[in-house]
Amino acid sequence: MNYEVKVENLCFFYGEVNILKDINLNFQAGSFVSIIGPNGSGKSTFLKNLSRYLEPQKGIVMLGDKDINKLSKKEISKKVSVVPQNILLEFDFKVKDIVMMGRHPYVNRWKGETEEDKKIVEKAMKYTNILQFSDRFYNELSGGEKQRVILAQALAQQPKVLLLDEPISHLDLQYQVEILDLVKRLTLKEGMTAISVLHDLNMASGYSDIIIMLKEGRVYCQGKPEEVLTVENIAYVFNINVSVSKNPVTGKTYVYPISVISKKKRKLKIHIICGGGTGVKLIQELATLGFHLSTGVLNIGDSDWAISKEYELDVAEEVPFMSITNEAYKRNLELAMISDVVILLPIYLSKSNIMNVKLLTDCKLKDKKIYIVEDDNLEKRDFTNGEAIEIYKELLNKPNVVPVKKDELKEILIKADENHG
Amino acid sequence: MANKVFKRFISISILLLLFISSFIFAVAIGAVKIPWEEIIEIIFFGVNTDNRVILMDIRLPRVMIAAILGAGLAAVGGVMQGIFMNPLVDSYTLGMSSGAALGAVFSIVTGIGIFGYATTGVFAFIGTVSTLFLVYFLSKTKNRVSINTLLLAGVAVSYFLSSIISFVMMMNKHKLDQIVFWTMGSLSSSTWQKFIISSSIIIPGVLLLNIFGRELNIMSLGEESAHYIGVDVERLKYILLGICSLIVGAVVSTGGTIGFLGLVAPHIVRLIWGSDYRRLIPYSAIIGGSILMLADALGRVLIQPSEIPVGVMTSIMGGPFFVFLLRKQKSKGA
């Protein structure tokens, strides 16, 4: 394997405090590696050890086949450049002068900058798309532009390894993507190795070949994004509940934090009949409000099913792509019966799930409060040749069934809960 | 490209013109009026007139010392601002003026004369350099000197030394005049010998500082970033502070503590030419030299027959000018 950076038994102390504990890592040339971990887990300290801004008390860092301890500061800066969070200047300089500073390790003190240096600087500015403001002053630029200038400066050093310490923390989303796209392109096209501390797990997932998770100065785990970003790992390392799924567009692992602000527990039990994603938003809202929820009948793998599992709700479930079996129907009825309120969301109706609506006509539910969320597209949702429409009509004639507008629902339920006591 | 070279040529011409006209102005005026023709005759043709002694042995060394001290203070001020990444820093920030004063006060009070009439100067020099080293080593932890600690240590040491000076002054009221006069900064006892001694330290010092322009530029990004670009930050600080302390030592031992110049001159350059230290250091030196020559010349003639000490003059002139430049810069919206 061609390792650009090798770290062996690295230990680092700030005074008596052991920040990094016996770290062993290898970084493959041309890879994009993200380091994640909570504040104080040693991410930045680790990067500073890689650039030898800090000197480890124990262990070795190898750059290519050279021990970093045996290299001079200039030699290191020809191999490794660093892009920090954000740089503010007390005394302002022009953009091109700042990028030229990156040539310092190559420039002879007496001869000054050569034509070659100027060419390299221009190339770096072209790459990061800052040529058009090369004559402007750094402090006049926006955050995203500034960061591109600093990246250009880092490129002017012609490094093999690019270390980025939270490079996008202060940027708008648009610039975050811009910067990481640039870095990714450098790893793919120029074979540069990028090692970046990132706070945004989804950005890390989207761009990294490898993610390293640090906890309390140790490598907790490392691997491909989907291997590292699991519910269990994140719960343990970050102490937060998340749900993990795939980004529907890119197929990359996507992490959703689950809010831990649990309001007061409400007593009202609600059963929701949903499916095909109609319930996701409502389930999140009601769960956050502290209602006791159940759902059904949902096919396993359905997005409503997934969110129900995330919130650990009781679900009447069915095998994927199957019509609702008797067993599932019974389970659904059970859940509806033990709840105080049943809600029917505007789901698409076909032969396979018509039983979900039929359920509500069951005489065992004749005293149950049932809310039907209205929408005008019933005909369009119907794939049962009118059977479903008939059932809807029948339902709406029942005294215990109330049609409600979508945005009224939450308020009605909160009131119902208060009167429930 | 050609445009850039042309611009630089114009800038340097203007600066040199300023320097030369300040020099001529400072040589031409004084308590004794010497006509132009006579000045030219004395300097260029070696004609021996009544005013030859005044011009050659009193006025000329004084003006040249002013030029050298001004250049030294201004260059050091600019460099210190660069090291500390702080626009409010000047040549005396690290307690060097208090150190110089304590050295001078010590020699004045004890009346020792081991170095003849240069004793006060030598002690001031020792006071300056040793104060800087004291502050530097106080701030050093684990082979690293944090610039914030350095600034704070400088302030602390400065206050400590000042209180010692006050105490010594209180105990030696009969020498108060002499001490106060010294601390105000004056060039009234300038000689050729003083010029040779001070310029033999200040000129090479300022030239050496110029070599580090590129590194100082990079220091503007912050110490950490400078490190990542391959600058040996600790070594740079050590070298630059060392050179600066020698220059400041030479300045105060020759002219006392002349204030404000080290702060103002680099800022004038910044406002007009920007912060590139490869230009800032030499330009500051030229402007600093010019200002000090003018300030001293005016101080000599404004309230004849007496003199305004040059330190007082620099503050009176520099302050308002600085405010003017700041406001002008602000109204440009930059």
C-alpha cells in the first residue's frame, strides 16, 4: 500500500493532560479522510501533530518514507500545508501577495520570487477561481472567498498532504460545498491526500473515502462512511440519538439528529394510519410534542415505517409489497382500540392497503374519535375503482368521524390531550 | 509590470526628496542665522568662516543623529507591530524605555563616570537590552514565547521599573531636573563621536531588519499559519527582538526616550503604501529620519533662546498628523 502519512503510537500531552492516546493510523495517497469527534476529542491537536506545529511526546509521524522529526520546517511545509478555520488579518494584504506567501519555502531570500513562482501562484489562483480578485485586499472579501484564498496559498506550497482544520465552519452552505468540492477534486485529480477535521457528519459522509472517529484522544473506529456513521457509534461517541439512512440522491450515508428536547409526556394515545411517507412529518411533530403514538399497517421499509421505528413506536407491520394480511389487520385494530384517537392521513389507496381504511368502519371502533385529514385529491389517490371513495363517504356519515384540515390537527390534538386528563 | 516599477521609482523619489529637503531645512535653520551661501561654502568648499564651528561641529552632527535615530525608531516600530500583529505597538512596548530610563537614572543618581560623559548613555543601553531579555525569558515556556504573554510581561516589567524610577527620583530630589530632562528625549548634546557610535549600531541593524520583510509579511497571517508556511517563528522572534533591542538601546542612549515616532512613522507608510514589510521597513526608516530632523529643527527655533526637547516635539507633531491620516483613511471607507 502506498501510504502518504503514517502515524505510529502517537501520544501527546498538554502539560499533564493526555490529549492523544496511542494513535496508529495510515493515510493512503490520494484519499480524502475526515476526522470527526466531539469537542475536546483531540481532532485539532492531532492535525497539529501531523504538521509538527506540536511535537508529540511519543510516537512517530512519517511523511512518505521520511520521519517528520528529521525534516526542517521548510521541508515539512513543502510537503504539508494547512488550511485553518478562518484567518483574520490585522494588517491587510492583496490577495495575490497572500497566495505568494505560500511560495516562501521555495523562495531564496536574496533572489526573491522567480517567474516560476509567479506561474505556480497564478495556477493556484485559477484553480480556486480567485484570479478575478487577485488585486483586491483580503479583508474586503467574503468568508467563502477568503477561504479560497487561503486554499490557494496552501496549493502554492505544492504539498502532497493537505490538512484542513474545520475549513468550512464559518461558511454558508454554498461555500461549504464549494470548498469541499475543490479539495475533493485535488484528491481525485492531483493525487493529494486531504485530511480534514469536519463537524458536519453529512459533509464528512458525502466527501470522505475514510472517516476516523475520535473519542477522548483515541481512535474509536475508522472506515468507510457507512461503516463508521452508525447509530450506535454516533450515540456512543457524540452522546446523541440519530437516525441514519441513505441520501436519496447520492446514496451516501445520511445522519439525522433526533431532537432530545422531550416536552412533557402527554397522556393522549394516538394511532395514525399512514403510509408512503404521508406520516413522516406528523409523526416527528407529535413525537416531539410528547404524544404516545402508534402506526399501521405499514410495509417494512416504507419511510413511515422507518420513522416509526426510529421513535420506537408500536407499529402494525407487513412484509414489503404484500397486501395487508389478516394478522396485520388484527394488530392494527388492536393498536387502534387501545388508543384514544385515530388519525387517517391522505394515503394512496389500492387493493393492497384498502383494509387500512376499511378498518375504521369496524364496529369495534364505533365509539373511537376518528380524524380524517382532508384533501381535495381523493379521486387521484384512489386506485380501487371507487371502492375507497365509497368507504370514505360511509365514514364521514358516522358521528364519531370528524374531517379536519391538516394544519388544524396539531391544535385539536393538544386540546384533546388537555381535556383528556 | 513596468507600471509597478515606475510606481516604485516615483515612491522612492518622493521619499528621498522628503529626506533631503528635511535635511537641508534642519541644517539651514537654528538659533544662529547662517546665510545659504556661507553654508555651501563651508560644507563644499571648506571655507573657514566664523560659523564653521557652529555648523560643522554642532548643527551637522545633530541633524545627522536625528536622521539616524528617527530611522532606527521608525524601523523598529514597524517591525514590532509586525511581530506582535498589533497596530498599537511601538518601539518601546516591551518596557524598553523604562529599562533605558532606569539605567540612565541609575548613572545620574550615583554619579559614576566610568565611561566619561557617555556613562548615562551606556547605562541606558544596558538597561534597554537587559529589560528586553528579562521580558523575553519571563515569557518563555517550553521553548515557546507567546506574543500575548510577551506583551503582558512587557507591561508588567515596565510598570515595575517605572515605580522603581519614581522611588529613586523621590529620594534624589536634587537631581530631578536632570532626570526629567533626560526622559523627555533631547538631541542637544550631539557630537560626531555620538553619531559614529550610534550609527554603527543603528545602520547595520536597520539593514538587517530589511532582510526579514518576507517573513514579517507571513507573520501577519498569525504565528500558527506562519509556521505552516515554513517560517521558524520562534527563531524569527528571537532574532528580530534581539536586533530591535540593540537599535533601541543605541537610540535611547544617544537621544533619550523619544516617543511616538515608532508608532506613527510605520502607520504613515501603511496608509500610503500598504503593509508589505519589504517596503514598510525602509520607507518607515526614511520617513522616521525626516520627521525627527524636522521635529528637532523646529524645537530648536520655536521658543528661542530656549529649546523644546525633541521628544516633546515628536508627540506634538505626530499626534495630530496621525489622527488626520486615520480620519482620511476612514472617510475613504477602507
